[in-house]
Amino acid sequence: MLAQRLIERKRDGGRLEPGEWRALTLAYTAGHVPDYQMAAFLMACFIRGLDREETAALTEAMLGSGDRLTLADLGVPRVDKHSTGGVGDKVSLVLAPLIASLGVAVPMMSGRGLGHTGGTLDKLESIPGFRTSLTLTEAKGQLSAIGCALIGQTTEIAPADRKLYALRDATSTVESIPLIASSIMSKKLAEDLTGLVVDIKRGSGSFLPQLERDLELAESMIRLGADHGCPVVALVTAMDRPLGRACGNALEVEEAIHTLKGEGPPDLLELTYALGVEMLLIAGIVESADDARRRMEKAIGTGKAAEHFQKIIEAQGGNPGVVDDPAVLPQADECELFNAPRRGFVARVEPRTVGRGIIALGGGRMKLDDRVDPSVGFVITARPGDWVEQGEPLATIFARDRTGVETGRQALRQAVVISDEADPPLPLVSHRVSNAGVELVPGL
């Protein structure tokens, strides 16, 4: 009866008290509330919304449904980065070892690809032997030893969120700002962080394309962090085109390795530095953004960041030789260029279409239990605003067979739009959001 009463109340625009959120969440996690009732409740939440106190109560209920890391005895700042997801977004693979090499502990909990977006765990698992399923004890030991652990959400952390997210995905209730904020923060707060930096994507390839909703999400997460003594800073960044050039799991790992050596695409390197500056500032180990930038550039220039990635890979059972020889990664059987069908400006490189193309190639998933081919994908060298001639190579298709090559070609025909003119793309980083408010970011 508890669930039915709460469904009715939320359906009619009412609100739940903290104790009711806790009781409903724990009852669902324990299997006492069936999926069909919780699905109805989530839809009521999606339509009616949650107020600030309800969002905080749901976050607390999910956080309290499982165990937490206890990391204060590490004696160093503990900072994570979260991205709301996009196509070609391999920043975590570069940022985590880079920041850990500078003396900040990075307990980075990531997810798998779902829908048109890629997932950090799938990318990492394209490295032969790499293990993302660490227990909390193993993660803490690795953080103590090398300052970084790249893991998935364990059964120990926020099991209520794990179960609710799967149901939200199946019931089209993902794009709710209170549900998104509480889901993310319940996991991040369980990491015992001293700070969190959030990369909120905007544009056609993001889950929340409208800027005002991006800012609302940022402000909600900042409030939730403040309630738990965890400062949060958010950057609003572009996802109206893929990030970097590589799109696909093993291809993105290779590009991340090149970036750790200072040889990656300029947009990927700049976004890594922008987020890294915020991580180092929130950790309190640098005096200014310029100081943070210099330290990161030095870590990449000297090879220190790449060496730290090798340590992480080895600690998690992977082949560290991949950093010196990316050919160790899974390789596609077929590889073919995609050429410009006409001359003109590249008006768009549509990330959703690219992401769906990777799924069609076998490199992504529509359901959590879908198998993924890590070798397939695209390397897209064309950027919005570029002038191209007919027949000029715009991308490379990586597929497992000739049918896959044609599938990739069809996807790129739709994704890469060439026109007589092109509007400027979104700025790489447009806004910075903190407790102090919203600031425009110049020049990126």
C-alpha cells in the first residue's frame, strides 16, 4: 500500500517527506515494490518534478542504500570528474592519470555506453586484461598505492541507484534533472570526495541540449554537494560535434594515449586542461589556473602522465605495453576512407548519428547486456567550418567486415553535412558554474 499511496500523491502534484523517500527506496531495492509500481512512480516524478528537498532526500536515500569508500586516511585531496556523456568523449582516460600524477587521489567511478553515447568502462575494457570490477577494498588499496582507480559502480555502492537507473532507461524517464542529479551525486558522494568537477554537455549530441536545462542541472548538483561538504564546479561544454577525432572504444583509447603524450587533437587536449585546472584548484594544491596549466603541461611533456596511465593499467590487470604500442589494442578487420561527396563547408558533424553508426557497427549497446566489439568505429578528421573539396578524405571507417564498411558509410553520409555555408560551432567551453554563480568562459 505504501507505493500506491506515494504514486497517487506524486501523480497529483504532491510531495514526499524524507522518511517516505527512504522507505520507498529501500523497499524497492529489497524487492518489496515491483518494477511496474516503481515505473509508474518514476513517470509521475518525471512529469511532476521534485523540489529541492525531495531531490536531496532521494539522493540521501540512494546513498544510504549501500556502502561508501572511506578515504580520509589517504592524507591527500580526493577529486573526481563526471561527464554527462557524449560521442568521442575520452577525457577521463587522459584526465585521471594526469591529475593523479600530480598528487591528487582520483577515485573515478564511470559507466558503460548506452544509447548513442560511449562509456568509459567499455573503452578501458578494450585494453587486454583490464579489470574495472574492483571491490571497494581493492579500490582503496589501489588509491593508496598509486592515487587512482578507474572502476564501475559496484554492487556495494548505491544499489538503489543502480536498480532505479536501469528502470529509468527502460521507461524513458532518464531526462529528468532531479533524477539525473540525485543519481550522479549518490554515487559521487559515496566516493568520500573532497571535490567534484562536472562536465555538462550541451548541443545536439547531449542528453540535455538546452543551455537553461544544463545550467539547472549544474546548480542542482552544486547544491547537493554543498549539503554534504563536497564542493562542486561544473563546466558546460560543446557536444554539437564529436570530441576529438576517434569515435569507438579501442580507437578512443589510442587517441587518449596520444593525448597523454601531447600528440592528441587540440580540442581534446584543451578540454582536458580546462577540467584539470578545476580539479587542481578544487583540490587546493595550486595557487592559480596558470599554475595548474603549467603543471599539467609539464606532466605530459615529461611523460609522467603517460607513465601513470601504465601504472593504472598494470594495477587493474591490463597490458601496460599498450601505452608504448597501441597496436596491442583490438584491430578492425576492415578499414576504408570516407570521402567528401561534394565541395563546400562542413556544416555539421552530427554526434547522435555518429554514435548510432557505431552501435550499428557493433561498437555500442542499446541494452546493458549487449555485447560490444571494441575495434569498430570512426576516425573523423573533418571539423565543422572546414572547407573541403570533392573526393577529399573526411573520415576513416573501421569495421569487422565489408557489410560493416557500408553500414559505416551510410551513417557518415547522414552525419557529415556539407553545405555552401556553415554556422560557427558552439564554444568548446561556454560556462563555468560554481557556488558563486554562472560565469561565461571567454576564448574556448
